[in-house]
Amino acid sequence: EKIKFNRRKQPSVTEFVEKILSGDITFLSRAITLVESTNPKHQQKANEILDACLPHANNSTRIGITGVPGVGKSTFIEAFGKYLTSLGKKVAVLAVDPSSSINKGSILGDKTRMEQLVTDENAFIRPSPSGTSLGGVAQKTRESIILCEAAGYNTIIIETVGVGQSETAVHSMVDFFLLLKLAGAGDELQGIKRGIIEMADAIVINKADGDNTKNAKIAKIEFNRALHLYPPKENGWTPKVMVASALENKGIDAIYSMIDEYITDNKRELFFDKKRNNQNKFWLLETINQKLKDNFYNDPKIKELLNNEFSELEEGKTTPFSAASRLLEVSKNKKKV
């Protein structure tokens, strides 16, 4: 006789939405898991939940935090997060870290590094979905932001490792972008990619404690000089340089005041909504690009023809450009059929 497995019935979309809006962390986590799933049925359900949550979203401040490994990011995020919850805010920390699946060196790959914040009932910490491309992680993080906002989290921290392209992805989904730096490395300015400086709304020199205090002050002067060489941002803001010690909890309140002032000014001058609208358009185009690419490369016919074109290329019988034209033509004609 067949044994009947009593599989737990999946909650309905309505139940999901009701629970998320009531701030239920278990349902929020489960909804994010659906968002991260590659199963088409899960994606369909996730999209329905997202659409229903959307009217209750967009009511938070989104802060991006980046910095190279060793800069003390988890300690900083924990100190900053605890300070925010002490002000009565609800904080969600999400990661964009496509490398976490490879080296497990993700800030949040190991939640125990934020012991205090993990146990704070006004904080929600979610590691990055591992094993996906940057585009995939970034898209899923953006969708997770909507769910967290609907669940009542009014400050969203998106963090990433300061390597590769992930900063650009994070910058395109936050209202304020914070770059964490260490003093005393000797080559403060040389070690920064120009692009990151242009993205940063503020630079925080962390670990400014003990013997490092003097170095931090020198670095602050250097960074301030460097930032004045860049044109002011469209909203007229000149990035600030702050000094902090997450370990000793120094400078955290000043950093929050600065971010708060920035957001208030931007809302008053209507830059806030303009930036968010531009970000939404950017993500619309990004998602289309991603989907078109996936559909193209996952097509069995294209896979087969692509290998043929590779062989032709190796034998010098075609050029990359004519090969590409042929493949795109095949893909276009298949859609017409």
C-alpha cells in the first residue's frame, strides 16, 4: 500500500501577504526564499506576492554599505543597526555578494558575526542568495527590499564586498551609498577605484581607535582634499568624510545624522523621488536584458548552432560578427513561427 506523504500545504498568496504586512518574520523569510527560487511556479507566486506588497512598500531609507574585506564591515553594520533600533527603527540587512558561494567569506554568510543584531527583534538579517550571477543576486535583492518594506522595515541596509561590480549594483538600488575605509594602510587614495569615489555619498574611516586614531585623522584630511577634485553631485551634495570606531561605538550617531540630513534635503528638493524613478527604469531595462540573454542561451537550437559557429571560427571560416548575426537571425525567426 502506498504511504501518503502529508506534505504541508503551501500558504496562499493572500495568507503570505497578510502575514508579511503584519510583520511576521517567518513568512517574510519564506517569501524571500520564493523570490530566490528558480522554479517557475515559485517565481509566479513570488511575483503575485510582490505585486500585492508593492502598495505597502517604498517607505524606507535604503542605505548601501561597501568596503574591502577586513575593513570591519560586520562590526560597523552591527553597531549602526543597533543604534538605529535604539531609535525605534526597524532594520533589515540584505547582502549582495555573488562571491559568497565560492569562498564563504560573505559578511553575512555567517550570521554569528552579528550576534547582537541577530537577536534584536527589530532587526532582520538575510544573507545573499549563493550560487547566482551578480545580475541574479541584485534583482532578487531588489525584490526582497519590497517585501522587507511591506513588513514594516523602515531602514534597509544593503551591503556588499568592495570588489568587482557589486558596488554598481548596490548603488543602483539605494538612496545613500557609504564607503568604509581603513586608515593607516599607507595608500589610502591609490587603493580606491575612481568609480567608487564617484558613487560614494560619504566615506567613513573605520577602526579609528587606539594607535589608529591619529592615522584616521590624517586620512580624513587626505580624502576631503581628494573629494573636492570631483564635481559636486547632481543634487549639489559634496560627499562627507567621517571617522568612526564601530568597536568603541564612536561616531555612529554622527553618521546617522548626516544620512538623515541628506535624505531630508533630497526629499525637499525632489531629488529623492527622481533618483528612485531612475533606478526603477534602470532595473526594468536590466531585467529585460537578463531575460533576453537567458532565453537566448538556454535555447537548445542556439546551443547546438553556437558550438558549430565556434568550430567555424577556429578553422578561420567565419568572423565573430557574421556568426553572431546568423545566431540572432535564427533566434528571431524561431519567435515568428
